[in-house]
Amino acid sequence: MDRPIRLRLIGAPGSPYTQKMLGLLRYRQIPYDVMWGMPEVVLEQMHVAKPNMVFMPTFLFDDDLGEVVAHCDSTPIIRELEARYPERTVLPRDPALGFIDYLLEDFADEWVTKYMFHYRWHAEVDADNAGTLLPLSAGPHLSDDEATQLKQFFTQRQISRLEYVGSNALTAPVIEASYRRFLVAMQAHLAQRPFLLGQQPAASDFAFYGQLSQLVGFDPTPRRIAHELSPRTVGWVYMMNDLSGLQPSIDGWMSLEDQSDTLRGLLAECGRVYVPALLANNAAVKAGEKHWSTEIDGCDWQQRSFPYQSKCLAWINGAYQSLTARDKNRVDRVLEGTGCEDMLKAD
């Protein structure tokens, strides 16, 4: 029997997006080989051209000519994998439910990651933990000198990136309050069902899992808070690690109309904090401004403009506009009053 074709990807154990995709690959039973390391270095060693932006995880696909091409960005990669491997899908067939899944995935990737990045690098105790363990998680054999040098490199580089995430002394209270509300919302929702949209995971489950794998399992401060406020979330994260044995079914996702009101708790948090950030950032990017400020959750917020999140807003609106009138109405009823509807009015 021929050995099955195995996907190849480059990532790191401490990367939430790497964990997002590894959890998804295990659930979908897609064979893979993962190389731990910095994608820029590994790609150079393999003589593979780098994409315009390189980040974790980086997937290696063969193009039509058999050439290896590097791809980043987990959301479009999930859709590419659906085309290549149709079994055990993570994308709901109902377009309206699929839109909610897409919205939640984006919320996880672009806002819940603020929790992860903030808690990992804002406080000294967490930054010291991350700086020490991240190099060793991919190379426990490193010498003490190598580990010390890498700790300094990772710590300085990541702390310098806090401005892109929006973590600073002004925004810290907003991020930390949002994390606590998010955990409470997850605690309530997981009391109703094992996954976000029913009895089996969707793409958004893996997006939340990726970030929470770090918040619950790696970083000291958010781990303590999660155990205190949301033990169901802690248990859910450990369950999500390997769902290869779960058998999905056609009716594994509940209909949009039958979703629990607790789902609105997660959508309301998205509308409360992520939507105003998206809209303010989009206005700044369009105006060519490098920084923006707005009010989020009754507090001042300032951060550097991020063109990618302007694209996220456009993609969300594009997905919404592609729905039929009937499905738009179904989505509108779910989002009404959550604040998420405000982003669908954006230009």
C-alpha cells in the first residue's frame, strides 16, 4: 500500500495558530508532518520562496507544476483543505450558520488573540515564563547560553510587537475585562453543548481552541483566571486537543434558529469590543493614518493601524453580501442587539 500524501507545515508549540491548525488536522484525520522552527529559517534552508508575509503556521503545498509553494493565513488554508479533503468537514453547509461560524472564527483570530498576546508579554512574570519556555518547547536540547540568547531575542521581539496588537497601559484594562467576560460566556455556552454550534466542531471551535491552548495551558496569569472563572473552558481545551476519534454526523450542527441564547453571549462580546476596533481601524487605514483611537467598552483605546484587519472587515462584509436575502434575514435576527450588526453597515 502506498504511503498517503502527508501535508507539511512549519510552526511552533507556543503558536496559537499552529495549535489551531494541528487540532483541526487531527480532527479531520489528515496526515501531516510538522517541522518546529521559524518559518523564515526553514523556508530558506529548503530553498522555498517566502510569501509576502511569513507567519505561523506556514503550510507547504505543491502547485500544478509540482513546485513547493509556502502558504500562510489559517482561515483561507482551512478552505483550501476543504477542497482537497472533503471528508469530516468543519464548515457548516447552511450558509447562514456558516457565516456565524466565519464571524466567530475571525473574532477568535483577531480579538481573542489580543488576550493571548497581552497576557503573555505585558506582565513581567508572564513574559519571563514565555521567554524561558518558548525556545525550549521546540529545542529542549539547547545549551544554557543558546537558551538565554533566544530568550532575550524572543522577549524583545514580541514585546516590541505589542503596539500592533493594541496592548499597552491604556488598553490593558479593556483587554483584561473582555477576557473575563469571554470566559464567563464560554462557561455558560459549554454548559449547553460540547461545541460552539452543536455536537461537533466547526472552524470557529479550532480558532478559539488555538488561542485558549495558550491562555489555559501555557501562560500563568490567564491560566489562573480561566481555572477560576471557567473550568468548563479548561476542560474543553483539553478535549479539543485531539478529536480524531469523534464521529461527525449530518445533523451534528444545530440549526441557526435552534442555537442557544448563550451563543449570543459570545457574539455580544464580539460586538462590544471587536467591532468598534474594526471600524476605527478601517477608517484610519482608509485615511492613511498610522494610528487610531476610539472608545471601546467605555474606555479610551489607542493603537497602531493594522491593514490586515481592514481586509478582515471587508471579507466579513463580502461573506454577508453573498448570502441570499432569506439567509441575511436569518443572520440579522441572530445578530440583532449584539453590536455585530454595526460592522455589516460599513462601507
